Amino acid sequence: VSFDDACTLKFWAAQHVPKHLTFKKPEYSHCTVHVSQHPDHPFAETFYGDTCINDTLTADFLYFDSRHAAVAVQLTEDQLPLFDVPNSFPHITVAKIPNLQWKDLGPFVLRCHLTNDWQQTEDLLTWYSPAASAHRVKAPPLIIDCLRSVFAISLSTGYRLTSLTAPQTGDISPLLSSVPSGLWAKHKYDVGLIRDCAPVVITPKSSYRPHRKQYPLRRDALDGIQPVFDSLLKEKVIVPSADSPVLTPIFPVMKIRPEGQPTEWRFVQDLQAVNSAIIPPAPLVPNPHTILSLIPSSAKYFSVVDLANAFFSIPVHPDSQFWFAFMFKGHQYTWTR
């Protein structure tokens, strides 16, 4: 949902809903039509098709009670077949109590939509349903501008782009004073390089080369991964790649942060199509029993080294780098590590 329209909805809804509810930030305002635990390419092709990614929604009713608030929307004949979220109804989330999840508003809106015992209250604008124990207010005539987007909100696996920054001299324990300074990351986007590591070589199963177009991404998601991209481009971990026959989409993923903390994003790429087209190498996993047996029995102190962005410390063979190409802001790049 466009930021301006989201702010308009929030301002209007705030005049009706209980004051103790926590409002959704306007920049995250959206209407969910499909949820998948994994990238769903068939749906994405239908979702985009030949349609312009700019779209509109029509606000219907604001539903609210002491725990939820959401604006139900009317979908067009073209939009309605796309909606397949179970136990939900098309809506834009507005506000909730802190211990609920935003996904809990879907069943609430559906329940309000299905009930038929709405009764007009004294203020004439507000109706009440005893069956749903909720109120509704007819939304003002508002055509809401929005962008058809694929947005990854979580992944079962991923790589955290966080790091241990170099400690101040006064904070270093005497036991760590002899550790080479090169061990410490200079900043949170810093990456190391395993110099003696054999580069990754990709062995394809056939002549097939997957090519998946990049889905449109939210502006805040692109801006969120820009510092990561700039840092990796400067270190030549990312390089331009104009002629790669392989292309797979990126999915910026917002990190979960406590309320009030700055928003951060992970730079994630969907490589499922690549994985299905290549012969996976056999992983070399050290035997933990062997490693533990190397610890002297006299050892008293133990510590853990958290490798910053370790995923980017393994080089990729130059002849295999084209397999990891992606698009970012209209230009094609690939990974050297």
C-alpha cells in the first residue's frame, strides 16, 4: 500500500478504534493474497502475468473490537481469484493488542464479514454485531494505490549478516590480547576470505540453465539491503555480470528487532532453481568426537568465535560464478564467493 494512502487510513481509523491498540507502521501496510512457506513460482507468474505491477484496492468497512482493527477491501474480478489465504478475508491490517500477531486479524475480519446481525448504534456511523462482538464503520470513498509485491517475511534457513566488531583496547581480556587483530570484523558488513580453500565448482546435471525473473520488491526492502550490497560490491564479493544465462531472484528479509530498534535487512537469494539444476557436492563435515578429543585435559577456559558473514568467505571458481547471477535495481550482478 502506498505510504500516503496508508497514512490516510491510519489517521481515519484512529478516530474510531480503541486508543490502547498498537497501530501498524504505514510503511508496512499491505493486503496479503497468498502465503507460501517457499517461493511459489507458478503463483508468481499468475500474480504478475501481463498485468502492471501498479494496482488499486477499494476500502469497504473498518472492523474493530478491543483486540483487533482492520479495513476489509473489495477485490475486483481480476484480483479475487488470486486470494487464497485460508480462514481469512481480504483486508489491510490497522492495529492490534501487543500479544497478538498480525496474521490473527485475518480470522477476525472473516468472522465480521460473515456475520449478519449488525445493528446501528447511537452515533449512526458505527454498527455493532453481538455475534462477532465487534463494531464496523463504513470506510470513506478511497481508492488505495498499491504495488503487487512478493515479500519474504521469514525463512526456515538463512545467513545473518551481523558480525562481531573489533573491541576497544580497554575491553579486551588479557587472554585475548595475543589474538591477531585481523580476526575481528572491522564493521558489521565485513567479510573474511579462506585463502587456502578450494573454490566452489558447479557441476550441472544437463544443459538446462534456470532463469527466474526478479519480482518487484518494496522500496524499503531495497533501501534496507543497499548498505549490504554497497559493502560487498566494494570488496568485490559482488561483481557486475551482464551476460549470465542463469538468473534467480533476491528476497530481502527483515530481521526481527525489539520495538524501537532500527530496522535491518538480510540479503537473501532464492537458489532453489539452481540447486535443482546442479549436482550437489558431498559436504565435508568434521567429526565432533575427533575435534573434542584434541582439547587438552588441562584446559580451563573456553570461548566461541562467531564468524562474521562466513557464507561469503568461500570463493567461487570464476567459471562457475555465472550460476549465482541476480538483478538489483535494474542491473545484473553475481557472486565471487
